[in-house]
Amino acid sequence: MSSLATLRYAARAARGSLFINAPVSNEVRRDFRLDLIGGLLFGTFNGSVISYLYVVGRTIGVSPFGISVLVAMPAVGAMLALPVSLAIRGAGGRRFMFVAWTLGRGLMFLTVLSSAPWLYLIVAGIYQVSTSIASPFYAAVMERIYPREFRGQLMSLVRIGSGTATTLTSLLVAALLGTFHMRFGIIFATATVLTLISLAIFSRVTSGEVKPRPRRSLRESFAILRRNPPFAEYQLAVFIMGFGNILGATLYPLVVVDKLHGGYGAFGVLTVCTSLGYLLSFFSWGRVVDRKGPLFTMLMVGASAVGGPLVMLAAPGILWLIPAALLAGITAAGFELGVYSAVIHYAHDTPHEVPHYYAVHSYFSGLRGITAPFLATGILAVTNYYFALGAAVLGTAAGTAMLWKREREQRRSAEPVRAMGVSI
């Protein structure tokens, strides 16, 4: 499907003429329309700024260590999300989300005033932290505005629109930076205006009733894993699977440049393939979430993630990495949608606890995000690519096998209930 056709598909959905299988309320249609328009505008920011965040930083003189710190900032924000979610309760979480996002994105204006590496590192780092630290409250918004039976498909449509805008904008910015030599600060500032408009639009979605959560300590928050054993088992499986996936993702650019000696042209082809895999797979991931459930979705994500390092192990040349690039995009899309849906699923008995559940998930996500990249390069330093990629395959496969076991147990436990004619 072309990018133009994709935008038309999303536009039809925004007008309320395209919904999957059953009608939804006018309120859901309105919220979806606001979410989609905001997503399209954010996609221009993503394609203009985030796609070039590390490349621009290195070009203006940010040190390799500084780039490493910048890469780790989303994981730092994810780990901070847990104590923040404990401190902020009720409607305050929604307000915090918009304040954090506005601050993080708005600071990008400073790049038009100065290209000093230290300022760039601070501004970009604050943006990275602000995005992930507010993620538990975003999950709560998704739980409130979209009905369970259509949540996956509606969230997918928003991401299809946003992903299309990201892809088209990134191509335009590549020409502006590379061919016309436009200052990156002007591009970043223009995109910042658009993303602040997107926040203003998204802020109009229905807030809904927010039930107060009991105040807990950090220690008590981890007790949720004891109170909800299925959630604990799921978290362990996803941690191991995701850890292996990050090992492979860290090694991917090193394989391209150092092992297979790929240039900018070949890397550009692989980047486009990753974007296509990410964008087009959302057409399927939404239906998988709604029809098969989030646990099955994460199982399929794990199966996709195993394929990437396997391809890298076997690839004799740079273009043989195209399947790995496609799988990387598919995996990223499934992970993004599946994680939100799984957290909401495990908190279904206490929906007001969705931010708390997601904060626990974010903590472990940040933990692996900080440690896995350094382990990957450490293994590579003392062994070789075969051992390092083999570790990525083993880790991802082990976590996927645990997800398969958990999904099979859940399916078996549901069969007697369905046999009695009870809807679950």
C-alpha cells in the first residue's frame, strides 16, 4: 500500500466512516479523530527531529560518550516512571503527562539559538526522559478513551498515520540537510511548533473518571508482582525476550558498518525497509491484539525478534540484511502496541491501576535498556560477532519460549470457561 493510500485510509477512519466489525460511540469517534490528527502532526516532529537526533548530535561535535548517554536517556526516564507514578495520583497524572511532553518538546526551540554540543546534549536528553517518564499516564489515557474490543485496531490506525508522516518527513529533511544544507535548528524549531499544536489537539480527548489510587511506597509497588502472578510471569518473559532483542539491536549498526562494510547508501536502503516493516505491519498487529489477545501478540513479537540476529549471523553481504531490517520494523511495531495492550489486560480488574502497572513494566524496560547495550559491546569485545549475536538469539528465544508457555496455559484455562458458555 502506498503512503498516499495509507493516508487516505487513515483519513477515512478519522471521519468515522471506517471502523472494524462494529460501530462505536460518537465520543470514541471524536477521541480517535483527535488522537489521529495529533499523531499525524507528531509524526512530522518524529521524522524531522527524532530520526536525526543522534546523527545531528555527532555532526555538531557531541562526543561518542555523549551519544551513548543520549541513547540511555529513554531508559532512565522509564525507570523514573515508577516513583513518579507513585507520587502522582488521579487526574494529576494526565496533567503531568502534558506538562512533561510540552517541556521536553518545547526546549527544542533552543537549538535554533545555538548549536553548542553541551546545550544540544542537555535539550535532547531532557526530551528523551520526558517522553518515557510520562508513558504510564499515556497508557491510562488509552485505556479510558478506547473500548477494549477495538483498542488495538484504533491505536494501530493512529500509528499508521503517524508512521506515514514520519517516513515522508524524514525523506524531506534528508534533502533539506544534505542537499540544501539548511540549518538543523530551523528544522527542529519548525517541527517543534507542529508537535506543540499536536499536544494541544490531543489534550482535548475525553479525560473520563479517574478513580484515586491508594498511596504506595516503592517497595509496596513491586508487591504487585506477588499479588498478580500471571503479570509477574509475563514481565519476566518479556524482560528476557526484550533483553535479547536489545543485544541484537545494539549489534545491528556495528554489523552493517564494521562487519559487512556498508556505506551510507546501503544503510539508507535498510532504514527505508525498517520504516516500511514498522508502518505496514500495524495493519495486522491491531487485529492480532483484538482477536488473539496481547499475550499472543507478544509471543509473535518474540518470534519476529528471533529472526533479526539469525539473519545477521548468516548474511554474507549488506543487502542480505534487508529481511533483518524488515523484521526490526515489524518487531518494533508489535512491541509498541503489544506492551500497552498487555499492561491494560493484566490490570483489567483494577483499571484505575493501569499507570501503576505500566510504571512497573517501565522500570524493568529501563533496566534492560541501560544494561543490555553495554553487555552486547562487552561480549563483542572479548569474543566475536558470532558469539555476540548467538547470545542475542538465545536470550530472545528463551523469553519467547516462556511467552509461549504462558500463552498456552492461559488458552487452556479459558477453554473450560468457554465450554460453559461464559464470555471472557
